[in-house]
Amino acid sequence: MKNLYIILTVIFLSSCTEVVDIKLDTANPKLVVEASINWQKGTAGNIQKIILTSTADYYTNKTPVVSNATVTVSNSLNVIFNFIEIPNTGQYVCNNFIPVLNEKYKLTIVSNGKTYTGTENLKPIAEITTITQNNNGGISSNEIQVNANFLDPAATEDFYLFKYEYPSKIKPDIYVTEDTFYNGNPFFSQSFNNDAKVGDTFKITHYGVSKQYYKFLEILLSISGNNGGGPFQAPPVTVRGNILNTTNPDDFPFGYFNLSEIDSKTYTIQ
């Protein structure tokens, strides 16, 4: 009787581990564009990169790259900057880009017989002036709070993206803000980390962004959560950016064409 019980148990457990192959509908692949032109203060900003991939079905483990595309960015004077692919990587690099604050740029991508375009202005960023630390931060007063301080310009309406990259976290802390309530005054970005230790070094980056990109990021971050992957990955749902498919408007790509002056600092926990 005992042996019969063991046999029945094995059969039952085996049936619980049966693999079920669920058939899912496969949509046509969409182009995914990572086109963030970031100009670090005090640098030439001439080397820039745009990444092209495509969506894939649920069971695909590797992100498909898009090769052999023609990728250019032009300015208001019709100066054209060519982005050349590192062979078979989907990474397109320009070595002679000229960043100019508030200049309007146009992205053009020609791939698989389709043309995609997007326009955006290169937005400036206020300099990070100081970084301060509070060891009794957060709701529970036991987190390390770090503030990166800056002076918001009074003459303009400004929008910001803040990113904190900790070695102890897989994904960065990312959030956006606009200066309605602190226009022309000192302000700060901040981050809380209860896993940080004395001696840990991390990176803080402030990005100047357009109002349109700010709104795009607000939607994206509200869907994914502030730490849910960030704006530099393919969105989990259909969120339209500013890149259009001029060949077939209904077949729009994922991604956004953005140009930001940035200020990055490294900080070591005291």
C-alpha cells in the first residue's frame, strides 16, 4: 500500500510540472529608437551614438538589432551629421557632431524602405553647484539622503531629468520635474538609499529636457515606476514619442529623439 501511495504521488507531481506551450499572437516588428544626444558640460560633445533595435515576440531571448540603416541628424543650417553603424550591432556613431544650445535638430532614419523623422531642440542644464548628505533622511529617518544643488534660471521655463546610479542597484533612480514652484531659485535633486555605505561612490546626472520630452517621461515613469527600467529602454506599453514614420504613419516606432546638455558628478558617501 505504501508503494502504491508513492507511485500515485510521483504521478501527481509529474502532472503538475507539465510544460504548457501557450500560443501567442505575433505582431509585426516595430522599430525601437534610442536617440538621446547628451552633451556633458565642458566637453566637445562630438561623439554621439544612436541605437536601433526592433520588437520581438514574447519567447525571444535576444533583442534583434537593426542594421544597414541610414541615420543622420541635421541642424537648422542643414549641416548633416552622419551616424555610421558599428557593423552588425545596431549602434550608429557620429564623431563630428556639433552641439549648440537651443539649436533645433532633425533626426532622419531610413530602414527597410521606410523613413522616420523627428525634431527636437538641445536644452541647456543648470550647473550642479554643491552636493550635500544627510544620514537621517527618508520617512523612517534612517536612510542616506543626498541632494545635488543647483540654481534654476529665472528667465526660462525649465524641465529636468535627474538620474542617480548606485553600484548597489541594478537600475538607476530616475525622476523628472519642472520649475513652476521654484523658478529662479536654488533647488536640488535628491535620492535616498538605505543600502549605501561609507566609501560607496555613485554618479549623479542632471539633464535639461524639453517640455514635450518631460511629458513623455512622466507617462513612461508612471507606467514603469521610478525604478522600473527608466526612459532609455523600450516602453512596456504603447507610448508614442516624437519620431514619425513618414512612409506609413500608422506604423510608428517606439522611442524618442532627445537632445540634452547634462551635468554629471560623482559623489562618495561620507
